[in-house]
Amino acid sequence: MSLPQVQNVNVRSVERLPSPLDLKRELPASAHHLERILESRRILQQIILKQDKRLLLIVGPCSIHDPAGALDYARRLNVLREEFQDRLYIVMRVYFEKPRTTIGWKGLIYDPALDGSADIATGLRKARSLLLEINALGMPTATEFLDPVVPQYISELISWAAIGARTTESQTHRQMASGLSMPVGFKNGTDGGLQVAIDAMGAAMNPHSFLGIDPEGFTSIVRTSGNLWGHIVLRGGHKRTNYDPASIKETIERLGKADLSEVVTVDCSHANSGKMPARQSDVCLSVLEQRVEGNDALIGLMLESYIQEGAQKIPDNKAELTYGQSVTDACMNWDDTEKLLRKSYEMLKPLF
């Protein structure tokens, strides 16, 4: 007599992936790569401590869907990184995972063909390969970690990580952040509330034990020592902005009461810009004015930027995709990005 099926009733299939160790052997990072990444993390720590006066700028596409376009963008951004490095510390957004409010394309790692085929093994290879190419330019990279397994495959190539507004409240992500090896920005909640991010920073500073995988892919107990480099990222919420002086002051005061790092990074996109690409410049310039006027708690800015302005739907015929245009949130274009970074550099001159 066969037993009734009570497990995996709604699971169509289970496929094994290459282990993190296998993928790293296939696409290895050189010692030079890793030394450069360690140096970029050290610089970011000094910025968080206000020991480095440069302004952190995390700039790049909302998400990566075309590695060739992303590398093209990285080469352009790297020229500005080198030109402005005495006042700006530029890190490129290289986001492979996208949280969805309901459903939609979830990012290059999960669906690299953009057709629902969900070839995750290929997605992981493409993600790691692109990170190696971007880091080879000398460009530090930033990403949002969504699935707690993904860091095992790519995290040693990342200089700065984000925990997004939808996941900051998640215990799973707070535990994951406690073990990450780079500084982590925690975004305020989608409703604009600060408390979830403040709680997340405090939780991630502490040791945790949780289920995960080891480099060979075996289910394991992961024991962490805590991440001391968490900081808050303000992105507005529910049609309310939070980059104005009063909001910044409130944030700093609440961080101080919680005995957390009294520094702030402002996301110029999302609710702070009403998801209107052109308004990111207004947010950026407002924050820069506050910084120049003496608010050194403002350590960083985030910009969603790509080659072409706006966003596009993913067409059935992928040959119809517009090169260099986002398939998720709308981004500002390259020319406007370059102008804004040049203006930012000039505005910061009195501080150096």
C-alpha cells in the first residue's frame, strides 16, 4: 500500500545547482580582485566613521538585464570614478535580484533569458562573470541581497550591500546581514517608517545562528559574529519624501537614541523622487546643499541611472529591447547622470 503524498504537493520539480565552490572554481577571482575589494570595503567603513570626507555615490541601473549594456555603463562610470575620486567615492549598482510587490521579472539570476524559463544556474554564472569584469575595471560594486543563498555565490565580489524596504523587517535578512562581510545599507520601510530599519541595524550587529548552505552546497548551521557596518538608507515611502532637513534631523536623533551609527545615505529614487527619473537630480542637489552647509552625517547618495532614460516592458521578441534602458524602475539617462556627478563634484569643493 502506497503512502499518501503530503509533501511537495505543489512542487513541479527540484533541480540541483552547481555548488558555490564549483562556480568559484569555474569563475575564480584573482588575488588582485580580492585585494581591491577589501580596500574598497575599508574605504566605505572609513566613510561611515566620517574618517574619509568623500561622499559615497552608489550609481547604476535599477536592475541588470543585459550584461553587455551593464559593462558598457560600467566603463563610462569608471571614467568619472577616476576623475572625481578625490571628493566622490563612486560604487556601481549591480542588482541581480528584484523583490516584487506581486509578480514580475525577478532579476538576472532568476530569469536570465527574460522569458520565464528560470535558468538559475545560467543566471548565477552571468552574475558572477559580470561582477568579475566590472571589478577588473577597478569599479567597486553594490547589490541588494534578496535570497539568503545567493551571497555564497557572489558576495566576495561585492563592496556594499543593501537590504531593501520590503525585506528590512525580515528576520531572515537581518540574520543574513549579520554575516555579510561588507557594509550594509538598510532601507526604511515602504511606508516611510524608520523603526524597521533601526531595528534591523541593531539586530544585524549581533551574532546569529541560522540555516544556510556551506561552500559545497550542504545544508548547514551558519553562525555569525554580527555586522558592525550597518547604516540607514532613506528612500521615502507612500508618496512621502524623507530627504529634507527635518527628516534627516529626526533620523539622526533616533539613530543616536538607539546607539547606532548616526550617518545617513539618501536614495534619490523611489518615493523620494516619486519614481520620476528627472526628479532624482533635485533630491541629490538638496542633499548636497545640506552637506555643504555642515551636515556631515549625510555620507552618501543613491541614483538609479542607465544609458537611456525611462523604462520599458519586456517584449515577447527580445530583439526589440531598447539597448541600455531599464526593464524595472525608470532610470535617468547617462548624459544627465554625468552632468549631475560633475555638478556634485563642484558643489563639494568648499569641503576639501
